[in-house]
Amino acid sequence: MIYLDYNATTPVDERVLNEMLPYFSQQFGNAASAHPFGFDAKKAVDIAREKIAQKLHCEAQEIIFTSGATESINLAIKGVFEMYVEKGNHIITVATEHKAVLDTCRKIEKQGAQITYLPVDKYGLVNIEALRKAIRPTTILIAVMYANNETGVIQPIKKIGEIAKENNIIFFSDATQAIGKIEMNVKEDYIDLLCFSGHKIYAPKGIGGLYISRKNPRVALAEQINGGGHQRGWRSGTLNVPSIVALGKAIDLFSKDEDIRIKNLRDKLETELLQIEGTSLNGDKIKRLVNVSNISFANINGKMLIADLTKKIAISTGSACSAASVEPSHVLEAMAVDEQLSKNSIRFSLGRWTTEQEINFTIDFVKETITNLKITTHFK
């Protein structure tokens, strides 16, 4: 079985695993305890914070740890809405955001929030002028994903940050897919809140974080988990020290050389598959992550294609699939991709352990599978 679904989750890197293991049974202290066991645990947490802060170009005190990106998103959006409700109740986001953002926005709409869902063009990019026009006197937050999980498309984050800064609006970016894959600087991009998750970058599931700006502006959030006042009151609960250590190690392993290798493999796969009649690329070809290729296959039964391919290759579709139905992806729908093509889309996402042999096999297997399906359909 070949794994080409790294955007869904990643295996834990052995170097990450080795770094975290001692904190399960040897250095097992509670980071809030006032004795040597606790001091050792707190030191490990502080080191991890520092590593993450260096990658984001922020202060270590501006990083808090959560159970993952979904919790961070809830804290960021609900936290801003509840804290700044006297200033305004309007939030701007994008139609192609992850469901964690969209569902959170729909939740607070029921509580009085007004949400503007900006459209995107056929490449998945938001229109900057449309963003400007959407701003109201009551706008308190702009929430735009750094890189899309389905297409890999990277938004013009710095331009959006500049607009937010000019209008004294808090800017939140979901960087779950971007962190550990591209270099980012929250200060230069005027990002005030940014979330990330460990299991996308070779750390365990169940650990993530949120960057919260301490100055220019100093962001205040209404806490969503109460009890104990941990992490300066932003997020109470005993710290998951082993996974925090793992997250710090994982983000420290980011390598430009690795990106180049993955991009070359992605480009080879994409070039070959786009030679198949009726195929098309979804998303901007240039402004995207180096490991993702979202391709639609025309004139074929998408459900049968996925069923056959996943016998040997772990991939994802650009749609939500179930045994009963195939619903088009909300991301591709927002990009005005034809509904049938949307149902026939596949996301190939490569990673650290993808090999050229696996890519060669995938190319041959996809071509063979499509040929067989067309022959079968023709005789029916």
C-alpha cells in the first residue's frame, strides 16, 4: 500500500518519537508542579515553545498549546467574538476555509455574529478588493487560511495582513497545512492569531498550538476551557508534555532540501497524470504547497475510480465520500469546478517518505485503472 495522503495525517518521525519517549515514564512530571519533576517538564515545554517561536518569528510567550488545530480555531474565533462584541460582531472569512472554521462561524452566527464568506476565483484565490469592500465599521476579525488542505493553494497572506492592520482588525490564519512546509513570519505578515497541528508535520495526533500576538496589537481572547488558569489563562488543563516535546522537535526538522525533493516528485506525478485525456488541475499551479496535486478526471465514474485506486494507494478525494453518496467538495464548488468533475477529483499529497518508485507505480496504476474503467464502461 502506497501512502499519498500526507495532508490528512503523517506518521510520527522516528526522531520525534525518540525525543518524546522519556517524558512518558522517566521525566513524567506535571509542568505545573513545584518540584524537580515539574521543573524538568516545564523546561521541556519552554524549549518546545522557543523552537516554534523561532520558526514563526515571534516570542515564545506568544505560543500556547492545545489539543489540535480545531480547538485552536474555536479558541481564536469564539474568543475574539466574545471578547470584542462591544466593538463589533462582523467577521470576514472565505468560502474555501476548513470546516473547522466554517462550522465555528456558523455556530456564532446563531449567537448574533454577522459573517461574510468571501468567494474565490477559479484558482482558489481570494480577491483582495472584494476583501476591502467587505470591511465594515463593526468588523472585528478576518480569518483566512494560509494554505488550503484540498488544493494546497496559498492565499496572499501578507496583503491580507496589511489590510487588517490598516483597518485595526485582528487577522487570524489557519496555518495547519502550511506550517513545517513553508517559511512564515507572523510579524512581517501582520498575523495576530495563527493555529497549527502536530499530526500534519510528523508529530502525534492530539497536539497543536495557537500563536497569540502580545503587542501591536495585544490580542485578548475569551477563554473557552476553564479550570486552573494554565497557559496564562488562555487554555486551562494539564500540559501534554510528551506531545509538546514532539511538536517542538517536529517543527525543528523543517528542511528546504526536503521540499525540493518532494516538489520534484509531485511535478513528475502531475505532469504524467495531466497527459491523460480529460484531466485537469484544480487550484493555482504556482501559488500552492509543493506537496499537493488535486486533479479531476473527466468522463469516468469517480466512485469506481476511487474504489479501485484505494486498493493500492492511500489518497483522498476532493469530496466527502460515503457508501451511499458522493457530495461535491465545498472547496471545488467555491472555485466553480463542474459538479461532476468535483466528484471525480483526487488529492495526491506527498511527504517525507514518498519515493520515486512509489510515484512511478502510482502513475502506471492510475493510467491502467482509468483505461480498464473506460473499457468496462464502453462494453456496458
